Amino acid sequence: MMSYQVRFWSIKTVKNRRRPFGVRWLVNGQEKSEWFVSKTLAERYRSDLVRRLGVGKPSTR
């Protein structure tokens, strides 16, 4: 289901993980996440999600 109701959290860091930097967000109350090897990759992914919503595209991710 497509939705414009999306909330983002800041980048989460969990030590002792193979991919320690996580991007977390909510879509219609359901938590989603994606994990990355570097903080730079996580920030880029998060900014792409935010930009996509700013353009007016609904999210299912």
C-alpha cells in the first residue's frame, strides 16, 4: 500500500555488527530499516528516501 505518512529517525549505530549503521523509518505505523557498512552510505540512503517524499512520491518501503 502506498502512503505519504512516513517518519524518519536519525542514523542508528550498533557496534559489533557486520553492518552497524541503520536507517529506520515508519510507513503507516510499520517500522522499516536498512543497514549499511558505513555511515556515509546510510546517510545517502536516508537522504534519497527523504528527497523522494519531498518530490511527492508515496512510499511503500
